[in-house]
Amino acid sequence: MLKPTFKIATLVVLAILTASCRLRPGKPKTAAGTDVLTPEEIAAGGVYTPEERSDIGIGQPIRDVQFEPVRFRFDSAKVDSPELTKIQTVADYLKRNPSYTLVIEGHCDERGTAAYNMALGERRAQAVRAELIRLGIDAARIQTVSYGEERPASLGHSEEHWRLNRRAEFVVYP
Amino acid sequence: MRRFFVFLGCLCFFAGAVHSQITIAKPAGMSVDLTGFVTPASSEGLLFRRTLEKNLARSGWLHLMAQDASYPITGSFALPATAFVEVRSAGFRRSLTRRDGDVRRLAHETADALVEALTGKKGIARTQIALAGNRTGQWELYLCDADGENLQQITRDRSMALYPFWSPDGSRLVFTSYRNRFPDLYLLHIGSWKLEPLARFNGLNTGGAFSPDGQAVAVSLSFTGNPELYVLRPPLRDGRLFRLTQTPHAAETSPSWSPDGNRIVFVSDSSGAPQLYILDARGGERSPLPLSGTENVSPSWGPDGRIAFVTRRAGVYRIAVYSPENGNVQVLTNDDANYEDPCWAPNGRHLACTRISDNRMTVVLLDTLTQSWVRLLEIQGEWRSPAWSPLLP
């Protein structure tokens, strides 16, 4: 389980703030300007109307650029420090190509149930997204998609395959 | 009558005992004999008889015998679709007709009428099961009768469609599909097959579960950057969301409503491992279910208040049932296979679930009383994530 260190807390606050910017005006005012409703607010009938997904990730991706997938430990969505340079490379590329957009695909190994892995893959993609935002990439340029355990990179049933399957992949769109 | 009480005693024994292994139980309960029931040797007659026999057996309450049965059934089937059944030893007689000429459905109604007359229990012959299958190379949704017949493909998303869930009136399914590249929630109207987007926000949109009154849908969404539980209230299409959880470091998924619609059981990994929690459907504090096991996931709150779920024991995912009134947990599977996605039949006795053995998935129907299971389909391809319909008209 993630230890809520200061750094991660900062990332999460950033992610939440960014997310709340995507909410339409008109949602009820909530504590500290975040998008978090308290149980009292829910009971009082607090309503969200988040915007529907943007059209990032639809159409043909740019195929002549490939980035190293970010690897994860078993059942973890934490970006380990050796993986950070891979994310820095993507951030640099996006800064050089300011019109490009990005989809981060989160994947899991086959262990655990498929429904749980769907959420874990999303958390992996979101962890990488938060890191890119921290590196200065506009949140509106990034979408995430979790494939859970449904699209393994390596078809096998041992750790050598599993470690390749626990990953976040980058797909760039013009 | 005495026989019936002996039978009830057997049931109580089955229900109370914690079995240490799967037993293909001896046919428990009552036997019926159909040799005195007359069907013409036409294709419709054979279809009626085959369907009736299969559904009586799959009810779990009755088994077929060729002689010495407790209940000899007499009567006949006549074209286009009329059945007359009589069980003299039970003082039961009934005539059933389907004006639409649907022989298969007539057999389902006949089976349920017999089950109800002889046992006092609701049958499951008039139900269907929605599930995902990959025989086209992609996961698409399919629909079949609860006896595994009458299979039809109902999505052609050519991407990945998973986790169907029935509306309580049987008119719609909510499911997760990648048809627009990302995992979004859709409503599919049964019969017209009209497709309606329900939730397509940034990130993950999944876990759709109708409330028992059919007015709301509990969902797991990650548009804030992390999967949390929400309830979509009517009108569903406007994306009005009520947020139920707020855990920036954990994911909340797999909601399932209590039969009275007041509470929701769900999975959260906020403790470091996925476990089951319950909260009020109008929001508030969560409370953990008191379960052992390193992982407990995929809850399904049944019509009689029991919660079926998947528990990890000795490295294997097994089906278990939790009874809230006394806190008992009964583990129902004990073989080498992994099980996922249990879903109650409306009779509160049977479960449909995904069974994974030798890395292949199939859907089985598990009888919680006898702890035996049968494959739903004997059709090529892999099958998973079943959803058992309510009783259909």
C-alpha cells in the first residue's frame, strides 16, 4: 500500500485540483475548493456534472515515436524512482510538440481478479499522469485508459511474463 | 407429506453445514416422473419435452426418475403452444398457453409452475443470463436462457464489452464497453437493442449496478484522478452524480445494492488489500465486513440478504457467501479453479459465476445448497462476467 508521503500528497492534491478545473461551473461549492463532497453534502443532494471526455485518443496515433513503458511492482500503482526518467523523456517530447496529446494505457498482470485489475490499471495510468502534470504538462492534453489484465504484453504465466505486463504505455496523437 | 418434512430437514442440514469440499450431492429432495406426460413426436414436441426436463432438473429442487418417483406427472403438450400438466399426488393441475407460439417459453413456464406447486419455491426457468464471450476474437455481450439455450450475440462493439448488469424490470442492461476506445458505461435496451451512453467521463467508467427500484445506478468513476463510487440519479442521461467515497489513495469498485436499496456493498483497497465495505446509499461512513482472507472482492447482494463474494484462500479465488444476520461465511468452492464475478439468481439459491481453470474462462451455475455446479454453455469460446436476469414476463 502507498504510504501517503508529502510528495505523493502534493501530486494527489494537484491531480484533484486539475480535475476540478474540468468540472463545469454550477456544481455546489465544496470545502477548500476541491471537488470532494462531504457525506452531509451528499445527503443534501450535492450534484456533479463533470464534462464528458474530450476527443483525445480518437483517430490515428503517431506511430514513429515509441516510449519505454513504465514498470510497476506487483499490486502497486506507485511510480518507482528508477522509472521517473522514462516519464521525463515523455514530458520533454510533449514540450517540444505542444500540439500533441497523449493517452496513457495502464495494464496489470493476470494475478488478482479482472474487475480489481481494471481499477489497478487505472491507478497506474493516473499515477503516471500525475507525474507528467508535475513536470509541467497540461492535464487537458492527457487521457488515461485502463485495460486491466485484458491486454498482456507477454503471454505466459510466470514472473518473467508478469513483470512485462505490469506497465503503463504511452500513445501519442497529433 | 412426511417425505416433505424429511426433505426440509435435509435442506436445513445442507444450508447449515460448512462443507470442506465440493460434493456432487445425491439428488436431494423430490423426484418427478415424466413418462406419463405425452408429447407429439414433432420437432416442437421434442423441443418442449427436452426444455421441460432440463429446466426441472436445473431448478435444483426436483430430479427426474423413470419410476418410483414421488410425483408422477401426467398431461400433454399440444400445438401451437399449450401444455396441460397434472400431478395427482399433489392435487395440482394447470393448463398453460402461449399465444405467441413460443414453445421454449411455454416449457419454461410449465417448469416453474411445477416447481412452485411441488416445492413452494420460485423457479428460475423464466430467467435469462447476459454474459461476455470472446468467440469472435473480441469480448462481446451475449444473452441466453438460464438453461443455456437460445444464445444470441447482443453487442457488436468490436472492442471489449464486459460486466453486464440487469435493470430490475429486465428491460435494460448497463455494461462497460471500449467501443469508443475508452471504458465507458452504456445502457442497452433489450429487444430494440438501442444503445445509450450512461457515463463517459475522463478515465475509468465501470461497475454499473442498478438500484433495486431501477431509478439509480451505482458506478465507479475516476474523473477526479482516482476510482471512487458515485450514484447516478434520474434522469440518468444527464450525468447527475452523487459522490459516495473520497479516498485519494485507494480505489473503490464493484458496488452492489442491498435488496431494500438502502445500502451498498463495494470493494476498496484502502486498507492495503481489496476488502468489502458497506455504506449507506445516501452517503456516510463506511464499515468493513468482518471477513477473513487476504482479499475479498466482487460482492453480489442477494434477494434474501446474503452477500456472495470472491475470497482468496490459499492462493485460490473461491466463491463464498456471507450472512449478515449471524456473520457466518460459507465457502462454496474448494477445487483448484479460480472463480470471479458471482451473481445471484432471483431465487436466492443459485449463483452464476466465472470459473477459470487452465487459464480458460467459462460461466458456471453454482447451487449454493448442494455446492455442485454445471456449465451454462457447451459452446466453443471463453465466457465470463454473467448477469442473472430477474423473472421475465
